[in-house]
Amino acid sequence: MRKMLMIALIMAIATKVSAQEASNAKDNQRISVYLHPITLIAGLAAEELPFLLYITGEVPLNGSNSLIINPSLWAGDVGGISYSRLGSGIGIRFFPSGEAKGFYLQAMGSANHLSIEEIDILGAKVKVSGFMADILGYIGYSAKYAGMSVFIDFGIGRSHYSIDVNNAEFARNGLTLDINLGIGIPF
């Protein structure tokens, strides 16, 4: 009788552990939408910063790779100047662990349109518009739970700015750095 109870107990524990592992693996394979709290708080708290909406979407492709989609909108008045930036990025996140969580490497490209309405440069009112593009490599860490996902990463790469000021074009290429903290909800 004791042997039977022991076998039943071992089977129950093994079933529970197996179900929990399956549930954890399923949590790692869910689509997550992340807000960037530091950007959001800064945009809401400071009068001199425009409205900043910065979202990251993660779509797991398998245990090792996720598609990253990163739309952004910045709009508002900064020092009396009307400013807007609209764009998006797309990338791929690689998890060496194969579990869609933990340390990762990410490649990401983005493109944005910039518009500044009538800025005063040396006494002349000018309109500024342009295009910004960058490509970065990131290293980061992602933690995923049943009701919440969190990531932090650091990126370094190249950027290109092409800006038109009253029909005169200026371009700049250079090094760009990025750091992100995202808190998300898995669906």
C-alpha cells in the first residue's frame, strides 16, 4: 500500500512539474506589448518635452527568435516650437538559450520622419523636415512571467539624418547609442 501511495505521489508531482514547465514555455511564446516607462513618465512630467509614445511589440517566432516591431510618435511644443516625429523600427531578437527569455542579441533598423514648424534661425523663420534612419545591434536581458514581461537592453550602431531647411538639405552620419527598459503585457 505504501509503495502504491509513493508511486501515485511521484506521478502527481511529475505531472505537476511537467504541466508547469509547459505553462512556462507557453508564457515565453506569447506576443508581448511593452511600454517604456522612463520615456512615458518624462514625456508626461516635463513641460519642455513633447508627447512621447514609444512601444515595443515582440512576436515570438520560435524559442530562439522573436520579431521586434517598434512604432513611435513624438509630438508637441518644445520651447514654443511645434515638433513631430513619426516612425517605426523592425528587428530580430535572438535568444541563445532557445527559451525566448534570458540574455539576447538583437539587430534593429528604424526610420522616422521629422517635422519642425517655423523655427527662428538667425532672425529668419524656417521650416525643418527630414528623415532619420539607423541600424543598431543590442545586447539585453528579458524576463517573462505569466502576467508580465520585462526587458532591458543597450544598443550601439550607425545613424543617418537627412534634414531639409527651407529647401537646403543637410546630412549627417554618425555613431548612435540607445538604452531601453520595457515593461509589457503578454497576450
